[in-house]
Amino acid sequence: MKKFTYLATMLLVMAGAVSCEKKSDVKNPESKLQPTGVMREVSVAAGQGSAKTSVNNGALTWSEGDKLYVAPTAGGIDAAALNITDGVGTASGMFHGRVDSTIADDTQLYGWAGGAWTYNDGAFTVNMPATQTYIDNGLAENAYPSIGTGTIKGGVSLQNPFGVLSLNVKGKDTDAVKSITVTSSANNLAGAFTINPSTLAVSGGSSKTITLTFTEAVSLTSDGVRFYMVIPAAEYPAGDLNVTVTKTDDTTIETSLGAITVAAGNATAKQDVEDAPATTGEAERTGGVMVKWVQLWKDGPKFAEYNVGATTTMGKDSYGGYYAWGGSQSMVDDHYTGKVSLSGDSDTATKLWGPNWQMPTRKDFENLNSNCDVVWITNKDESEYGVTGTLVTGRGGYSGNSVFFPAAGYTYGGWSFVMGEGNNVYLWSSTYYRDDYAFCLVCYSPTNYHEVKEQSYGSEHLSSVRAVLAE
């Protein structure tokens, strides 16, 4: 199909005698017309629409083999098929063929291209396929109909009552696509649609699902490969359109599109589709133990589900050890003496849990406030964790993810008891501040206070450590 509305001039080329056949509709627009008399050859200029379409840098253009059908507005849908002779690769083409010689140069005509059309009581109906076949850098044949009015002398101006959804599918170089399905929760995307030729208003349809199929699988790239699907022009709210990309290994990429406007007659409705990265998972720590992790915002750190030194998220056993900054022994002041941020062998999480893990940075903790809801759990009897502490929950697409920091309190080297248990959360970051200070996440009850602040490690302060995945 081809698109875009341009009113060009029609040129009468020559007259000629030929018999033809007539038909009552255009379910098969290339069938011969019934003999009605003398025909003449004409060339007709037309903008937009076609039986198949090329997409050139986002613009919809005529392509080789396109046909234009014309019929008098007063004569039902008796149609003459004209073949493209000029304008391939542009939005305005010249079409040549034969029309009934009784049609004057200034007779008002319907013109249409693409699709399986019928006509009844002043309205056209076109059947939009539920299955569209992929064409490289183009649209499926007969999936992008256009319609309009004009005359032989003045040309035919076509418009497209449907729009194009442009999906940029990203994947690994080893991935290949064998089908793409788009489903609407509220709108019909395929079936028989009625078109008002004057207003181009579209109504009807019978299926909320369309599928793009492939004669050969198409390989993906990390930057994406663009695929085009014809759908009704409409305002689609967030969550209405859902896309499933099926790869040749039968794995899928599934996503729900945000709010999108599909405009009639263009291919500007562009959306990226890619595998959503996992927001939960697990990784091994020293000793072969698998630890679950959770991500709370896009591109954020992946927090371990419990503290270093713990083996559970429940009760006081979730407190874990009390470590000096950069230390490796609980309840011992063996703090790191370098005046730089921790990394590698100086990082407590890496030393105790292995290379898959590291301590959070100051920025990781600071971003909790801007990306998450941070709530103090005041009643341990109401906490599913069995102790008081801070519950941090993601927002938006991460609202189902949360991490709990128990109020383990803190202590000092040489002490045999803990201060602030049940009231304070202290979690070391790996980020050095100055002198003998490093940054620490501090949460207090019952005011829901939470802040990243400087904490002296030179004073033998010992706190909890929560690891994040090292990536």
C-alpha cells in the first residue's frame, strides 16, 4: 500500500475501443467489467494509498505493482483498475488504464486502493485482515486501504482511514522473530470496517487481535528491527495495546504499550519493544548458598533479601553481623584504614559473600528516597518479618518489589551489647567521606526518619551490612 494525500491532475491520454465486464461490487476488484460499451484509455494522478506499501524513512509511498480503482459515485461500485506507471517511491503516482467512455473528464469519481472493498447505501466496507504478512520495510499487501474522490481531469486525492503501528523490536543477535501479535483490550483491530467516504469515519470490526506472520524468520539486533502493522486510527490509552513477540525458539517478549496516538494516514506511532529485564532473581554467595535479590527501580541496585551474616529474613536472625566499615568479623573493630571508598578485597560484602556481591554506594541509598516509598514498620507483631524496621517498596512497574531492613541497631568494638535494637537501622555504604568517616543509611522509629549521613568508623562503630549484586 502507499500513503499520503496529494491531489494531482489526471491526464486523458487516448481513446480506444474495447469490451469489458461489469460487476456489482469489488470483492475482486481485478475482475473484468461486464460489457457496457466503448472504453477509453486514461492516465490518472493519485496521491496516497495502494494495494501494497513501501515505507521510506517513515513516509508511506507507492510501490511497483500498485493499482488504483475508480468508479462513478453515481454508478454503485463498478470499477476500473488502473496500473501505476510513474511515481514509485513517492507519495503521488500516475496510473494508466481504461475507463467507460461515458465517464466525462469532470465526472465525480470514487477512488480507492488496497483491501477487499464492498459498497452499500453510500458507505464502503473494507475487510481488514487479522493476519498480516511481513514485508521488509513495508506493509502487508491489502492491509492498508485508502479511499477518496476526484475526477479524471483533476486527479484523485486518496486518504488512509487507518494508521500504522511501528514496533522497534530489540533483542540479541541470536534471536529471530517468527510472529508478532498485538491485542487490544477495548478496540477492534481487524474484521469488516465501514468507512464513510466523506468523513473517513471508521466503525465496526470483529477482532481485537492482529498477528504479523513471516515467511522467513527475521533476526533481531540490540538496536532493534522495525516492523509495521496496520491498525485503526485511534487514541489508545496506556495498557490497551499488548504486544507478544514470539521467537523461533518459542520464547516470547511481552509488553504492554503506554498511551499512544495512531493517526490516520501515517506511520508515526512508534514504540520500542524489548525483553523487560528481570527485577528479581538470585545469585550465589560463598558456600554455594543462593541468595534472592530484588530491584526497586529501573537500573537501580539489586538488594539482597537479608543482611550479611544472616541466613533469613525473619526475626532477630535477620539482623546478621555487626561490622566495622570494611571489616570482616562481627563485633570486632577491624575497620579499613585506607582513605578511599571500599572495593574488592576491602568491601565487607565481597569479602564475606564472594565476587557476586558488594556493598551499596552512597548514591544507591540516596536514590531510595526519590524512587521508593520508605515506611517504618512500628509494630513487630504486625510485621511479616517478626521485627520492627524499614520497608522499602518500589513504585510504578516496581511496586510489587520491596526489601526490608530490620532495626538491628548498632554497637562498638569491645562492647558485648547492642544499642538501638528495634529502633534504629544502620547500614554501611562503601563510599568514603573524609577523615575517619564513611556514609551510612540511618533510619529511626517512630518518625519514619531515613537519611544517608556521615558516620565515624574511627570510633569503632559497628553496623549492619546489606549487600547488592555486583554488576
